[in-house]
Amino acid sequence: MSNHAGLGAREINLVLFGDSAVGKSSIARRFTCWEYSPNYIADHVLHRPFKLITLDGKQYKVCLWVLSINITERFLNWTNRDSVGFIFVYDLTRKPSLDYNQKWVYAIKQRGLSNPTMLMGNKCDRPGWERQVEPSLVNEWVTDNNTDFSVEVSAKNGVNVEESIVNLSAHIVSSIS
């Protein structure tokens, strides 16, 4: 499906950006298969798991493009024509992982894209004392980067994973329709 060209194919492509070990693949696996593995080993390839969802009585194929660090920059050219939403993933227990997403926001803006975006903080299941990213910092990041949604999730226990991706998909469908 083309950017802003309607949903004729009824395929929603969401690209997950983020530093290594923030849980991009685990989030995708939780959304598509409702599974989690604590022993997941990230590789250096592109993953594209998908799940069928129903919005307003119509079925959509939500594809999550999970990019490893080493191919993300080369893959950004693809975003101009096929993606409709971006999810910036960070680890709530590692502040630098939030800062890392700034380069992807910049790269997307440089390409003139204004696709719907979501900031997704993973590992909300961890104890509060492990948290390095405070809500005030997230609110500032969302405001500074014109992000449409912000959510905390846990790929480990499934908190907010499905709901947030379905909400972003619904937002995309309503903005294109």
C-alpha cells in the first residue's frame, strides 16, 4: 500500500525503530502470536510478522517491519512508498534507548514524511526502581517530536501491546479514509 494512497490492499505497514535489545522483535511476536521468549536472540535480518485485525467490519493485515540496527538506514528509503506508520521503541529501564530514536525521527523528517507515529516504552513490567525514563521526559519527547501516541507496554506479559498497535492502525485507517 502506498503512503496516503488509501487502503485498497487493506495492508497496514508499521515500521518499528529502536536501539538493540529494547524488545522490537518481542513486541512483534507478542502482537502476532501472543508469545514471549525470555531467551530471544536478535539477529541481523528484517522480520515482517503480521496479524489480521478487524476495524469497522473490515479486515486488515497489520505488518510489523522489525528492523535490525545494521539495515535500518538502508531500509529508510523504502518507507517513502510502503509504510503508513512508525513506532519508536525504547526500554523504560535504559534512558539512552529513548534518545537513540531521535536519529530516526530526524531521518524521517528529512524525507518529508508525516506518517502517524507512536512512542512505545517497553518493559513496564519491571520494578519501578529500575525505571530510568520518567513520564515527564516522555511527554517532552512526544511534544518535541510531534508524536501522535505514547504508550508503555510489556512484551513479556502483554500489557498494552495489542491495544496500542490496533489503536495506531485504527488512527491510520481513519486518517486515510
